[in-house]
Amino acid sequence: MFEFAKEIFYNRYVIWSLVMNDLKNRYRRSFLGFAWSFVSPLAMVIIIGFVFSEVLGQPIEEFVPYLFAGLNPWIFITTCADAGAISFISAEGYIKQSNIPLIVFPLRVALGGFINLIFALAAFIVLIIIFQNERLAIGTFAVIPGLLALFIVGFSFAIISGIAHTNIRDYSHIQSLVLQAVFYATPIMFPSKMLGKKLAWLYKYNPIYHILETIRIPILEHKFPNPESWLWTALFSLFMLLSSLLFLKKTKRVLVFKI
């Protein structure tokens, strides 16, 4: 783990340059630029919110913020997993013609997605303060540990999917199916209470749900998440990080020859 930390530190300027280049290319010649990182998910949430608030019988003024605070972190996770799957393959030129460590490329994916997420959530919090006439509370800042854990999980997914897809080119398709199943099984578009007691296990033992709660509760309710969610989040993010780094350490010598 310290070996990877050292590689990241020594290549920090390379990483930052790659991330900034990716973001500039994404929004190049765009009128709104980085504002799309907020406008795009907000528009999607409003459209979905209008429909599903009626279907699920939820007040739209409560449902849309709930959906936005949960859907954006989920989009970050899926972005890391999907873009991470081709992070090594798309960087073939860098990998084969330079000494840039492999860990740089999934980190590049995770950082780019995380910057977009921060822009979106920051703008969203500002809108909540303005339109709901609320003030920032101490509990709002409890979102920071949750965001850090989310980044670690997204980064870990990018590493694992990158290695798996480089070895098995069908992996990204299998991953998409699994992520779809997790999406519908996790209370992202609906409150957890709608699952009732019989299906409560779908979220009680679902680490993704608990990660979302450590972000959603501070933003929407301006208070600290419950200890159970924090414990699940801490343990899962640590497990994912250690597992992904160990996976990379064991495969990095042969991975280059499979790109």
C-alpha cells in the first residue's frame, strides 16, 4: 500500500495533468462548460422525479432532493466502474512507452468523476440553502467522510474493473448487468421504508446503501448519519481499497502484456 502511495505522490503532477486534460476535452467548446456537471444530473433527476413521485406517491418537493442526493453518488460509482474497465486499455500508449505506474490510470478516472460529483453536490447544497431558506449546520459537514469513503470505493472499483476487463474482455458487459441489479435493489430512487420488513435485508446489509446514507443524510437533514451506516461505510471502503491494491500488485507485471 505504501508502495502505491509513493507512486501516486511522485506522479502527482502527471495525474493532475491527465485529469485536467480529460475535463477540458469533455467540455471543450461547450457554452456551459463545467456547469453541465450540475445541469445534466439535475435535469435528469427532475424528469425522473416528476414521473416517479406520482408512481411512488411521494411529494415531489421531498422526492427530487432525495433522488438527486442519492443518484449522483451512484452515477460516480458506475462511472468509475465503466470508465475504469478501459482505463488501462485506453492508456496503452502511455503504459508501453513510458514508466508511468499503472495505478495512475484508474486514479485518473476516479478523480475526474469525483470533481464532477463535487461540483454537482456543491451547487445542489447552495440551491437547497437558497430555496428552502436553510442554513449550513455542523451536521452538513459530516458529508466529508462519506464523500472520502465514496471516492475510495469508486477508485477501488476502477482498479478492479480495469484489471478484470483487460484480462476478460466480456467483463464490462457482465459488470453492467450486475450494477443494474444493484441499482434496483438499493434504495436510490425510492425511500428504504417502502421495502417493508420482509425486504429490509436488501438495504440493511447493502454497503452501497450505507455509503449513500452517509452522504444523503448530512445534505438533506443537516445531521450526522447513524453509527451503523458509518461503520458499514468504513469497513467496506477499507476492504475495497486493500483488495483492489492487492489485486493490482499481483497482476501488474503481466497486465502490460495483455493490453
